[in-house]
Amino acid sequence: GTGRSSRPRGSEALRRGGAARGPSPPAAMATMLYLGIGGESLAPGIERLHSRIKLAEPRAHRLPGMVMTIITVVTAVGMAVLNAGTVLCMRTIVGCKFWLTQQVTNYAGVGWGTLTLVSCSAFTATLTTLLIFRSKDTQAAGGSGAPENRGWLNGSSNAPLGGFTWTHLVVRCLATILGNASGYPVGREGPTVSMASNFAYLITELFARKSVARRVTIDGSQSMETVVYDEEGLAHAKRVACAVGGACGMAMIFDAPLGGIVYMLEEVTSICWPLELTFRAFVGTVICAMLSRVFLNLIGKDVKAFVVYEWSPQQHAWDWWDTLGFVIVSAVLGIFSAYHSRVCLYVGTVRQRSMKALARFEPYNKMVEAVSYACLCALVSALVAQMGQCEPRSAGESVEFVRYNCAEGEYNPVASLLVTTSEAAVNLLFSRKNAGAIHPMNCFLAFCSYTCLNIGLTGVPVPSGNFTGTMLIGGLVGRMMGSLFGMLNLTGSSVSGVYAMVGSAAMLCGFKRMSLAVVVFVAGAANDFNLVPPLMLSVTVSLALSQAIMPRGYDEEQVLRRNVAFLEPEPPKCIDNKLARDLCDKLPEEAILTPDATAAGVGDALMKKEIIDFPFVKDGRCMGFTTRERLKTVLHACLDKFASAADIAPSPGGSVGGYNLDRFVSASLISEMAHLPPGAILPVERLVDPTPYTILEDMPAPRMYTLFAKGGVGVASVVGPNGDFRGMITRRGLIA
């Protein structure tokens, strides 16, 4: 695939393919095709193209501003509706489960109450698995979807792994509601961001495809028209919309529009963040947050009742004497978060191996595992909660305590942390009015049980988010250590609730490897931006220690272990001593297009399914690249036109006039391509982007890598000293 192309031309190519046998095709079928681009555009405002396909620059879509505005607004409104429905359904199901458990406990005892809780969890978990495993297409909903979504937003894959469809969206939405109601130690952040990207992807496809369409006319003795699409520009527009949707999703979960924007900025990385995205995300999150509040207010609900939020801020939340305690908490959780990530990854690996050993029982083995683990979570939470000592309930408390097995007017502090939702537990920990309500031993019991269940959940096929669960683990440690410091008179003005916030930030940043987003979310949940300095200090200490122990975070490791297409922003060390020619893709001779490419030659090229971008070489020099989809579109149009003009029905085996077509087409296209003469020349030159990126073969690989990682280039031509074509490098090839 390097050096000058020696591809045979004209009839020689047909003889080499075994197609030049039998009588000559009809004269009309032997006509050379000439490709011209003109005519009316398919949508208003599309520029007229006269001679060549004009592609957008990397990370540019050239869509009309009104189209992108409509996509942004529809995405925000749709996510607001989806969020309102999700939280109401989730709160209703969870409320019914805990109400029934409490009623049975009151009248029949804690044993029957525990059985009721386990039964309810098993029922909702069964419904979740039935939704996920109803077909192979919906099994991708059994997880957070965050690693796959991150690879797609990074621009490293041509399409989202697992696919974004309406069926996938509905299944993930329902499975997220039921999965959280089942009592798994998870949140809904990851699935919500994936759902938001899915919804935005579908909306963009609906509104933008016509705007990237170009009408192509093929002139000759038999004129015809077809349509090609700027798939690269459309994919970029979809990524912009998906990032806006993700920002809306996180903004709704925490009622923090700025937090949603910063989260997606850190998730996507700045090198994949186009300038227009900032304002579009700003507009989208504002619309989404406002509408979410309106929808909930219309039914008499407050949005703050569904998010992590502390209602009782302090005028002086901390002073300098608390700094030492904050640093200690952050250091402990920074180290713990690294080992917590390692153990989670190990559990996931072990579970994957065990599932492979039971592969003959799929999907029932995974379904049984998911339901069994939901029962285990409910059982452990109920049993550990019974170890808590009942405490008298004070009047005027702003957070919700759980009575469970206690008498009327009392509450169980451990049950208040375990037999409830993760958001309610975090609210309890963040409260600054209940400093003595939860003894350090209660926090320790809840920490041990919840952390073990959280680790054991890794790899279970249910929609799960790690954001709130990780905040709860850090909040338990922070609250416990803050109470101990208070008993030893080692604190300043901070109460244990502030230490819980610091602990949540430290654990979350060490696990997710985020900094700004963590500070914005926790400060917003604390209802006190005076806590930003200690939160930033805790993030700095925790992140530094966590990275020293484990260079890559949990999400980065998941991207690698799941083989998600993702191009790191910095060049890996393994290419330090390599040159550009060492990283060329394997390019079969058939995949190199020439000015006299025949139908048979294009068929040969399309047979190479691993090739997405095809170089066009003229006189030994690469003049540009065209895409698989563009070639297929034009080839199909030619097939339809010539079959209609010649009035020839396909013969068995896919041959016309003695021309055997089996050689150069896939089985699914043989019957259709039977109408096209293999000798017809397709001038693919006019389907090519005429300005390819060019790399000298002796260029150091790290310098070349930056062009793809930070410049957004998808494919580049590798040339010799005299400009002759030596090969090509693609983004897909670098990832592989």
C-alpha cells in the first residue's frame, strides 16, 4: 500500500479480475460516466457546488445557525421533560418501596420488613434485566455508557459504540428508573448523560441531515441524479449536540447549569471543545434548568427536593484552624480512591472471566446475577441497619431520618444512611444542623457496607452512575473524621457536615479525575460558595496523591479495557522513536483509487471493509480522499440507473452479459450490482476532498500525532521527499 500505484487500467483491470469474458456489453452499458456536481440543493441555504465535493474543516459542520439553534433548544426542552418524568417515576417507586417496608416492619416485625425490602428489590431488578436483555440491540443499556460516550465525544469513532437509537433511549431510560429503584449502590449520572447524548444524536439526525445533503448529477448518454452527504460535518454537529445534551443532563441532576458545562468540558477535554459549544451549552443548560423547575413547580414539587442540597448554610463555615483537618481528610481519601479504583477494576475483570466461563447460559446468567445482587444489596443494608442504635428525633429537622425498626418518635441513624436513596444519604451527611445526630461508629458501619456493595457492583449489567455513590463514600469518611476531630477539639468553626463536603470532593476527584466540576457541584450542593477555597485545597491534595498511586483514573481504565476508540491528547511513549512511515495503515492495493477506476475497481475497494477513507492517487501523488459512504451512494445510484435504462433483470449468480460480478462485491450487494457493467469508468476524482493533509514520511511520530489528537484530523497522506504517495495514516489506525 505504499509507493506509486501500479493499479492496472481500463480493460487490463477487468482481465485481472476475471471479468473480461463473454460477449461485449450493450453499447449503452459501456458508456463512460462523467460526474458533475450542480443542480438544486436539497435544503434552503445550501451553497451550490460546481465541480468537487467541498468538505468542512476538521471539527466544523457548516450547518446554518438556525438549524443548530433549533437542535439546541429541542435537546434542552426534551431533556427537561425527560428529567421531570424520570425523577417523578423514580421517587414514586422508591417511596412506595420504603413505605411498604416501613409498614410491614411496624406491624409484623423487622424480619418481615427485611423480606419485603428484598422482595421489592428483586421485583424491580427483574424488570430491569428483562428490559435490558430483551434483545441483543438493547444489551448496551446494561451499564453507564460513559466510556463509550466519552470515546464518541472525543471524535475517535465514526459512530457511537452500541448505537444511539430510539429503542436504546427508551430502554436505558426505563432501566435507569427501575435500576435505581432496585437499591443498587449507584446514582443516575452516567446513564443520564448517555441518554442525553442519545437524544441529542437523534434530534440532530432528524433536523440536520438535509442541511448536509448535496445533489450529484451524473451526465452522459444517460443522465441521472443522486445525493451524497457530508458525513464528517454531520458527525461533528452530532458531537456538539451530544455535548450540549450531556451538560443538560448533569445540570438537571444537581440543579447546577454551570456545573453541567464544566463537567462536559472536562469529560470531552478542551481539545475537542469547539468555540461554539460553550455558548450552546450555556443556552441549553439554562433552558433545561428553568423548564425542569417549571414542570416540577406545576405539580407542587420543589426541584431542590430531588437533588443534593444543603438548606442551612453557615455565615462562617470554616477558618484557618480547620485547614489541617481538611488536608488530612483529603490525603486519606486521595490514597483510598486510588486503591478503591483498583479493586473495582479487579472485581470487574473477575466477573468478566466468570461470565465467559458461563457463556453458554447467556443471557440468563447475567440476568440471575443482576437480580441476585439487588437482593444482596437490600439484605445487607437491612441487616447492617439493625446494628444502629435508635435515637430520639428532634423537632424542626430539615433532613429526613428513617425510623425503620425504632419506636415512634425515634430514628435509626444507620438506616437513614443505607435504607434510603443515595441523594437523601448525602443530604443527611452535608447537613450542618445535625452535628451530633450521627455517631462516628454509625458512619463507619454504613461506610463499610456501602463501599463493599459499591465495589461488588462493578460489571453487573445494570445502568449505573458512580458520581453520587462516590460522593456518599467520601462524605461518610469526611463526616466520621470530622466528628472525631470535634471530639478531640481539633476543629475550628467547621462542623462535621463541612468535613463531609470536603470528603465528598476529595473522593470524587480522586475517582473521576475531575477538578473544576467537582468543586462547582459540591459548592452548589453545599449552598455556600465560601467553601470553594477548602474544596479546591482538598481536590488538589487528593488528586495529586491519587495520580501518584494510579496514573489513570477509573474511567480511563474502563475506556482501555472495553477497547473503546479513544485517542489520548498526548502522544504515548511507545512512538517516541518512530517516524510517520512506521505508523502507516495497512493499505491494500485495491483500496487505492485512480482516475480510470472502473466499477469493478470500486467494487474491489468496497470489499475492503476495514478501510473507511480511500486515497485517490494520480500520477503517483495523492490528490485527496473520499469516503466509503460516498462511493457506495454513487455506485448504488449508477446501478439503479443503468438497470432501469438497459431494462436488464439480474441473472442468477450476479452476472450481466457474461461479466461475473461475484469477485468485487459483497454478498449483500451482488444482486443489485448485477445491473452495472464492470467496464464503466467512474470518475471518482470529483468525489474527493481535493486538499488532503500531507505528512512527510520522515516526520517524527510524536509531532505527527499532535495533528490528529489536537488538530482533529481524521486522515492524512504520507509522502516521500518528492511528494510521491507512500501511504496514509488515519485516526482509527492510530487508536488501533
